[in-house]
Amino acid sequence: MLYPVVSRTRRIFDICGIWKFKFDPEGKGLSENWHSGLKDTVPMVVPASFNDFFTDKYSREYTGDFWYETDFIVPEEWKGKNVAVRFDAATHRAEVYVNGVFITKHEGGFLPFTANINDAVKWNEKNKIVVHMNNELSYETLPAGTTKVLKNGVKMSKPFFDFFNYSGLQRPVRLIATPKEGICSYSLVHRIDGSTAFTDYEIKAGSGDLEVTLLDDDGNTAAEGSGASGTLEIKNAKLWEVLNPYLYTLRIRLKSGAEIIDEYSEAVGIRTIEVKGTDILVNGKPVYLKGFGKHEESALYGRGYNPAAIKRDFELMKWIGANSFRTAHYPYSEEILQMADREGFLVIDEVAAVGFFESIMNFLEASSKKTTGFFTRSEVQTKTKENHKAALKELIERDKNHACVIAWSLMNEPETTNEAAVPYFKEIFDYAAELDPQKRPRTFALIMNSTPDKCFCYQFADIICLNRYYGWYHMGGYEITDAKEDFIAEMNAWKEKNLNKPFIFSEFGADTMPGLHKLPSVMWSEEYQREYLKMQFDVFDAYDFVKGEQVWNFADFQTTEGIMRVDGNKKGIFTRDRQPKEAAYMFKERWEALPREYKS
Ligand code: CKU
């Protein structure tokens, strides 16, 4: 699953823009031959979530089948090539037809898929691509939830997670022409010895001679190799460092004699990542994580690819002194990881295994004693696990070469208080290790009730990521002093376990209405957000094994409407339009003062 690039042998044709769009609430499209062409459509932006464009609630909340269509021309010159269509994401599932011919289908809304269309296209003529999609949630889907049918027959999404079920063709769609038997994939593993770096590479490609060149940013050759696997030796290597990244260009050529059959180039950073005792080491040096749990979303676009939002978010993260984020709660656009590579950010890359605790308000119920037996369900142990493994494979295949990716988050807040979770975890964690050539640390985010005495699964994590809301969901407001004591009690219990692993706070936060001031504070005021954060910092700073803090959330974001949300989740340190709340200045002061190797 190489990222599409243009080279002397490769072409891209962007087919984004305004497509035709249509809901199919009765699911009759296939039987009525809609896959050959849609009638009575509305225009729709691709890429974007369809939801927030509409002014009627039925359309925004729409759950069920829906269809997209556009036309494209395939140049005759591409005839001898492998012509494919690449969807960077289709949320949550799609079946693709070209000129009425079934091409492929894909489950899971946040990872790319490609399919060859050579046999279905007409050269130099108009071709029609129709995509049959569906966005319903179930126990088997990543993310998990249910679909309710209202008394009037209309379906609605009931997510077991706290973000709006944005749907549609949310990322770019491109036609790609590559050589028939070209370069398929590559992977890199780095080692550093003094000033020399060694990069072991492995390439999958059609037959021919492989030539590998690492170019520095002046275009000079820094190292060379040949063959499908080997080692590049880079003398005086310039490393990819936290907030100070250096990127080389890796160029792979597949040749037959002097003829270049295929050429693929990509920016790559050289760095090592390792967990040692309670430290997270990048290039052998400890790093304390400062940053955010994010969402990929913005006004109007929903979860749609929005390069302006990506740019602004990185500027804000640099301004505030952050060095990292988690792709909560699903894999983000590849362009975000490319930007993280360029800016030197550390990314915990999460698969969309969220909602594995059956509750539409699990954020509230997590600190209660509620159990739902999610992992005791037979479909979870079969279908969900299959979908989970497939998504993990696609994620690691897609992201394994990014320097910015320092860990895999394999689940967010699963219900770990039942032993039925254990074999499921084992299989998923083993599978991640098997898939990743760099053997990055694996983690999952522990929900509030996954406490040291109740959680059956923390031992699987190489980094313990805690989502904790002491002083918000648990004893908020004037009770915060008791919340602090309970927080300390939990941390002492972890300490006693002597796990000798790094801990990160992967979530903590307090909903705050921007501009709401109250002296003395009340919950939801800017003052309370600061008091709450001050209490968190006191606790974090008291434990040496805490090696990072990623506040929930970077920005306010949209959720399902409900009694706990005011037009979405307001735990942002920035507003949804990316302006700072007061707490942002508090983080800026703290994070700018904390050294990279804090507590090591
Ligand atoms: C956040 C149990 C709490 C989990 N956490 C998940 C995240 O997706 C939510 O948005 C809580 C919150 O703000 O409630």
C-alpha cells in the first residue's frame, strides 16, 4: 500500500471534486441497478463527510446505504500500465463499480484500498465510477456501536464512542497508473552506531534488478544498495530527531539492464524507537511526551481531509510546546503523518478499535462499576476480531515506514475487566508485533475502570496509556480534593506493581465553554479547567514512571447530541475553529519549561 507518487514511471489522476450523491434508505439501489448509474442525485464534495453540508437533520444524521458517482477519462497512454483506483478512505464500507462492473469492496472507514480497473475501463472515453456505501455501526465494526430504527422507520447511529459518526468519501480518490510489475512495497529498520546509521531494507517488487539510493536534501547520494533486501550504511547520518527532523529521500529503482521499469521515491527519516525500563527512547535518548489526543475533524468538512486544518493544527502544536499526539480514535490521513514526519512530531498511531465497551455514554459510565461483557460476545471473538486484524494489517502496512510513528495503539478503552478479553488481546498484540518490521512499542488506552486491581490486560502494553478523569467524570468541582486523593491512591497502586514500564496519560481533560468565566470557579468555566489541570500536573509530576501527558482534546469536536454535550465535546485546549482557551497558555508555559528528557 504505497502512498501514490508521480515519478518517471508512475502517474496520478486526481478524481476529487463535485460528485453525484444519493441516499438509499430502503437499500434498493442494487436491485434497481443504481451501480450502473445514479438518477435524481444531489451534488456532493469529495473528499468530505457528507453530514454537515445539509440544512435538514435527516440528512445530517443519515444512517444506512448511500451512493456516490463521478465520471473520469483514462488516457490511452496508460494502456500498458496497471491502472487502479485508490480510495484513501471510505467510511465505513464501500463497494466500487466501474461502468457497472463490480470492482472491489472494503470494510473499515479509515484506511486506504486500491483496486485494478484495467478490464473495466474504456480508454480515452468517459467512464463511470459508482460507489455503494454504508455507515451503520454494529458490535462487529471498527468503531463499534449499534443502529437504532426509530418508530417512523428511520435509522440512526448509536455509537459506543464519543465522536460524531461522520461518513462518506472523506479522503481523496485517485486513479493511479503504475508499471504492470513494478515496486509493490518496502520496509525499513534503522540502527545507529555512533555517527553511522544502518538501515536494513526489504522490497517487494516484480522481477528485475533493484537499486536503492538514499539522497540527502541537496540531492547527493548518502548511501546505496542493490537487491530486494540489504543494508544502507549512512556515514555521518543526520537523524530524524524530535522537533528537529531530517528527511532523506529514499529512491527505489526496478531495472532491466539500463531500462528503468519502475521508480518510487519517498521522504524517510532515520531514527530508532525503543522502550527501556520506564523510558521511551528516540535515538537512544529519553523523551517525555507532551501533546494531545486529537480528532481529525473540522467545521463543514467533518472528518474530511482538510489540509488547511492540518497546517493550522501543527502550527498550534508547535506554538504550545507539544511534541506528540495520538491519532484518537482511528488512523488519520497519510498527509497528517507526512506533516508529522516533516515537523518532528511523535505519533501514537491508533486503529479504530473504539467502543469496545457497550455504552453510548461510556465516557460517563467508565468510572462506575458497570460491566457489559463486550468480549464475551461470540461475534466479538469472531467477526470483530477478524475486522480488527484486517484493519491492523492495513494500518501497519500503510504507516510502518513513517519516522513519526513511535507506537501502535491497538484499542481505545476496551472493557478489560472480564477475562474473556485476555485471549483477544493476546492475539491482537502478537499480530501487531508480527506485522511491524520495526517492532514498535504497542499500547492501548485504559478506560477509567481498568484499574490495577481490575484490569486483566495491562500486561500486554509496552507503554501503559491511562485515560483518567479524576476531577471531571469522577468527583468534579468542589469535590476535586477527594478526586485527587483517589487519583493518588490509584497511582500508588500502579507504583506498587512495579511494572518497570513507561506510563503516559493518554487522556485527561475538563469540558470548558470558551469565554465562560466564574470567580470562584464552577465546572465548565475557564477557571475550573485551569484548576483541574493544575491538580493533574501535581499528580503527574509526583511519579517518576509517568513519561508523558496528552491532554484530551486538542480542540473541541463534534459528537452525537445528548445531555452531556453542548454542540459537541468541549474539552479542547483550542476551540473548534482553532483559537486558544485560557488553558492553552498554561500548557505553553509548562511544556516550554519541561526538558525533553524530563524525569529521566
Ligand atoms: C472522552 C471513558 C472516557 C473515555 N474518553 C474517550 C473519548 O473519546 C471521549 O471523548 C473520554 C470524553 O471527553 O468523555
